[in-house]
Amino acid sequence: MRYEELRTPSYIVIEKKLKENLELLYDVQRRSGAKILLAQKAFSMFRVYPLIAEYLTGTTASGIYEARLAHEEMGGSENHVFEPAYKDDEMEEILGICDHVYFNSLSQLEHHRSVWEKYAVEGNVSVGLRVNPEYSTQEGHEIYDPCSPKSRLGVRSSSLGDKLPSGIEGLHMHTLCEQGFEPLRDTFKVFEEKFGKFLYELKWINLGGGHHITKDDYDREGLIELIKYIRSKYEVEVYLEPGEAIALDAGILITEVMDIVDTPDMPTLILDASAACHMPDVLEMPYTPPLLDASDDGVKVRLASRTCLAGDVIGEYTLPSVPSIGDILTFGDMAIYSMVKNNTFNGMPLPDIVLLKEDGEYELVKRFGYTDFKERLS
Ligand SMILES: Cc1ncc(COP(=O)(O)O)c(C=O)c1O
């Protein structure tokens, strides 16, 4: 397909940029000896899993369906899973398709012990425990802070005695969100004080996600040195499980201006893309996504959606001039936490999923329709 043939709204994932990110991550793996996993919650476009599998060690899942997706589409790469609680009737299936299973609490670990121990004894599964270093490095986003005082995520050091329960082979922590190397360095110091004594007996540690490794200003050399230090001091494998970093800036969302409403302070453009349906993080985080058509000078416009939700507003932007009905606008950084979170609220169609291949060809990967809406209802 050519660009002119695309429909709006469409998520377009840019293979070239994805590859650039993967090359940076591969370089970190190669030079540090770490193993990097794709956190599928951020980006589950399985059309590109074979490409991702060429660079990364595997995936991590936050639920049984993500675990199944990786099992089916990642071609035998490592398949890790962490859920705060596992359903009894899902445990066998998870253990059958995942090689690393992490528990969030001592009670969940013991509750499922009779099932996971069979797989662990045969060497098919390595079992880990998520811990909580209780060291917050972010402010103002309690919803994204697993170390906030009320967090239910990870066992606190005060709940662990001098020895880990039998069968545990690794520790997991996830504490960061869109952060540089320095918060990881500081968190690891605290982790070491609280949990370092256990590491000598273990096979692996997973430092979670939230590392913006593929950002230009990320201190990758610092990260590599820290990983090398952990590997040599404790003789453990080191895993990282970023989501965002894999597809950071590797996607756009194109949308058409459908109408222009004369609101008192500035014109409001009605788009066929919706914050609530197609980029829910805009309302949940909240944040204003980059608009590639924006400029420093010009006219201010409000970009909003054609849903009936009054607050379905994407943001206020400065454009060189007020666009015309029928014009196409382009939002940036739309590969991550977008198509994994979208929905058909208000009966809105889902955007197409398109891959812009390195040779300039646009591949229509998926077009959704009315049945995708209806099948989730009854
Ligand atoms: C346990 C866990 N691992 C990895 C990630 C991926 O984080 P990010 O996409 O910010 O790198 C998350 C995100 O919430 C997470 O909860």
C-alpha cells in the first residue's frame, strides 16, 4: 500500500525505528551480558515478534493471554510471567508454556506450590519472587509507583526472614516508570541492602521495566557497568524487561479532521481518533501526545474526538494555521500503550494497524470491524 491508500485512524509502526531501538538494546545485552525481555503490556504487535526475537531474549507477560501470545508467536524465546495472583485453573497452563514464573506474595507461592514444584523439579520452570525495595524514585504518579506506601506489589523485606522459601531461584523488582539510569542505580543500592544477602544463592535477578534505555540521553554505559557489577559479584543472570524502550517513538497515529467547532477560546477540531478509545494513556497518565504537525508559532487549536465524552480531548496545540476539514494530522509515539489498551467505547471503530516497512511499503496488518465490537458484548 501507499500512504495515500491508508485509512484513518491508523496506528503505523515504523520498522526502521523499531530496529534502531532493538539494535541499541541488543548492544546493551551483548556488552553487559544482561538478558532483555519485551514487556508485552506495552507493545504486543505480534506481527513484529519474529523481528524482536532476533534481538531480544524473550518476553514477559502480565496475564495468561500475553503468555500464550508469546508462546505462539515468539518462536521458542524465553517466556516469563508475573501476575499479582494466579487463578487455580490457569496455573497448569501457565506452567506448561512459561519457563519463568514470578509470584507476588508468599501466600500465592505456597498456594500454588504443589503445582509449580512438579515443573520446577523437572527443570522446566524457574520460580521467582517479586520484592518491593520500598524506594520511590518518582513523584506525583502514585498510580505508576509500585513502591508507594500502599503498594500491593512485591514482598517487603520485613516479611522475609533470613532465608527465602525453598524453590525460589530468582528475585524480581519493578519500580521505575519512564526513567533514566540514575534512579535504577539508586534503587539497586537499596535493593542490595535489603535483599543482597539472598542473591548469592540465586540464579537470576530481574530489574523490571521503566528503563528508557533507547532515549538519546539515557546513560547506557552506566547501565552496562551496573549489570556487569551485579553479574560478577553475585554470579546471577540479570534480566531487564522494558516495554516502552522497545517501541519508543516507533509509531504514529494518523487521524482526519472531521469538523471544526467554534468554541469560545479557540477552534476545536473533531478528529476520528479518540483519546478515550485509541490512546487511553492520554487521559489516564495524563499526558499530551506529541503532534508532528505542531509548530512554535501560529494558531492555537484544541484537538478532540468524535465520541460524546465531553472530556475526550487530546490536547491543545499550536499549528501554523487552522487545518481544513479532511486534513490528516499525525500524533507521535503511538506504538506503546496504545493498541494494547484501546477499546470501542461509544461504538467507535478501532484504528487499522499498519507496518511501515524499511522499503517504504505500508503493510496493512489488521483491519477491525463491527464484529470486534459486537463479540465483546452480549
Ligand atoms: C512488572 C512490569 N514489568 C515491566 C513493565 C514495563 O514497563 P515500561 O513499559 O515502562 O518499560 C511494567 C509496566 O508497568 C511492569 O509493571
